[in-house]
Amino acid sequence: MNLKNKIIFACDNGDVDVLSKKIPEDINEIEKELSALTTEINKIEVQNDEDDLYKNELNLILERTNQEVKIYKKMNLENSTENKINRQIKDICQRTGMLHEKINSFRVLKELSKIESYEKQKEYVDSLYKNREDSNKVKKTYMANYSLDNKDFHWNVSFLDGNQYKGNVDLFVGGSPCQSFSLVGKQRGLADTRGTLFYEYARLVKEIRPKIFIYENVKALLSNDEGRTWETISKVFTDLDYTWKKAVLNAKDYGIPQNRERVFVVGFRKDLKLEKEFEFPKPIELKKKMQDFLIDNAPGGYFLPEKGVDFVTAEKNLTKRYTQIDGEIQLCQKKNQQFNWHGDFVFQSEKEAKEKIKENLEKYFLSEKVRKYVLATGTKNFYSKPKTDLEVARPLLTTMHKMHRAGVDNYVTTDGRLRKLTPRECFRLMGFSDSFKIPVSDTSAYQQAGNSIVVDVLIHIMESILESYPQLLKGEE
């Protein structure tokens, strides 16, 4: 969009967990753990209303987890299916682990309340994640692509005091983990510690007071817990003193061939004077298919047209060092050089490019065993209609590296062989250009692509925001 901007801060722990605890799937061990947690909760000294509320919440989670243990024991006595019993104990383990996270978070917040400076607070939080820096793959990708001082990249939103950025943020974009609400997850909603991170997002809006906020999450957020979750979230948004609207937008309606529905909430601070009432962008015609985003369908995408070849190879441009072909030392890069045919170029035949691309695709082809699995319709408890080579992609999942069946994930055929999408193709289907660096492993890249907001959808929302509040471009109130 060519908007002048500066990133003020970012926050993501990259799924690096130092607060919860992995609980063994043994009911006796779980009961010992819950007994110990009961003692820990009872030790908490209540010093104010907030402490009392937090302790009550811990007791509520503990009570629910103990109820789940009773259900598990009853299932064993009633000879429930092995799958049901296994799912139940896994769920109990996760709940117990999350209880550890809540208790440890409370302790950290208490320590942070004793530290006055924001810099010292960040040092303390960073120390919790000491020696885990390399594990935060999200931060690695973020810092490889965006200009941001390390002091403004935060590990944990629960420990971030937004007051330090008050008055400095025009637009605040984010969301809370979707697994708590996703149809692919367990849909625990706000009972899940990841779900309660919504409150942290709302807290930051309240503390930072950005002019505008954009919140994104999965469509199932609206129906979770028979609509009660969204009712609660709506009240929180209203209490923030912002004028806000929500809409479900699908990426395929905004230029990207992916069937990805997401809830977007856009809020304007009530003291702002809008030129017109905000309306979400209207859908546009989809002119591209998923195949247009595949690497093997675009081997010539990096080749110059005849006019470009004439410019690059012109004697004058080579002599003046505007262009260089197969150089050993790269010319100094200039802004927008990729659009005006300046800079470095390499000679390669299109045939050679195609061969190279297909060779690089080899690891993404499926073995016969995996091919049979992904094309299966499912088991007696799960059915999906397998279909490959779709023109509009299914939603990209953060777990797509695990290769779900073809009724859930996306698979394409190249030279008669079935393969999964490459990370680069996934990022393309999220609206990222090929200039976006992917400095992490394929597994991390798949997860990050599946977690992202579709860029083109965000651009269309921003265009609508600027129609309502063009002052944002000028930095005016």
C-alpha cells in the first residue's frame, strides 16, 4: 500500500513454553499433581480484589479438572472405548498443565509489580526465557523481515505493560490463539488459558489507547459455547470505549484463492472524528486459481520480458553499472530495482529453471504409503471427502506439516505425482510476496503461514479504514 509506517512493538513467544508443565498420562500421577496444585493455590496470599479474582479462577479450573478426573474413572468402569478414554486423559493432562501456567504467571506478575522501570521488567521476563532465544522461530522470521529494536520485541503478552507505548500507536493489529475456538481444536474457548489471552489483547488496547485496532480470529469464535463466548467478548470490546464493527471475511473474496473465513473486528477510538462511517470492504471477483500460486506453474515468473532483456543487456546500462549479468560481486541494491530492471541478473534458460524447480520439489512428493493415507476417506469416527488440485485452497492449518487427509489439507499434482504445498506456496496463498524471507525450517514455516492474517484481506480492510479516517495517513487526530 506504500504507507509510511514504523513498527512500535511486537509480541510472540513462538510457542516456547516455560510456565506450564508436561503431565504424564497416568491417572495416579495426575491426582498427585492436582493435590500439590491445591496446596500451591491455598498458599496464595490475597492482597487486593484482583488477587482474589485470580485465586477464585484458579480454584474454578482446579474444580473442573477434578470433575474431569471423576468422569475418566467412570468411563473406565463403564468400559468406554479406548479412544474416548485416551482423549479424556490427554484433556486432563492439558488442563493440569495449564493450571501450572496460570499459577506461574501469577507469581511472575507479582514479581513484575515490584519493578518500576519498563526496561527492568523486560530484563526480568527475558531472563525467564534465557537460552531459549533460538527456539522462538516466530521472532526469527519477524526480525528477518521487519525493522524493530530487540527491546521492543516481547516474549509474553501477559507480562507486557502497554502503558509504555501509550500515545505512540496509531494502529494495533493482533489476535489471540485460535486453537481454543477453532473447529480443528477442542473448542474450550475462554476456559482455555490460550483463550483467556483475548483478555490480554483487550487489556493492551485499554492501556495503549491506539486510534484504531484490528482483531482477528477464527469464525468458530462466534458459535463457541452456543454463542456465549462471543457475547462475553462483545461486552469487553464495548467496555473499551471504542466504536467497533465485526464481519466474517473470506480470503477468496479478496483476491486470494483460499477458502479461509475469519472474524475481523475493527475499532475506532470514540474521540476520533470520522469522515464517514466505517464499512468492511466489499468482495471482489476472484481472478486467480491456486495453481497460479504454485512454483511449478510459474517457472518463468522471474524471467524478463523481451523489453526487459533489451534494457538489461544494453551496452550503455552495462557500462554505467546500472545492470550486471552473472556478476561475482553484487551491485549496490537500490529501492524498487526489481521494478525498473536495475541491479543484478543471472542468465538461465527456462528449461534449466524448470528442472531446478522440480528437483527442489522432490522432498514434497508423497511416498506411496503416505499417498494412500491422505487419499483415504477416514475412519469410522471421521469422514472427509478426499479431493486434490483444488482451484480454491482449503484453509491453511498450523498443523499442515503433519499431513492430514486430502479432505482437510491441500495437495497438488505435479508431473503425475501428488505432493503437498511448499512453504513458499503457502506464504503466497497468505498474500506474502516472494521477497518475504523464510529463515526457518519447513515445519516452522508451515505453522507460521497457517497462523498469519491473509495480507490481501488486511490491505482491503486498511483501504476501508482510510476512507473513514484519512487523517491516519497524516498522523493527525
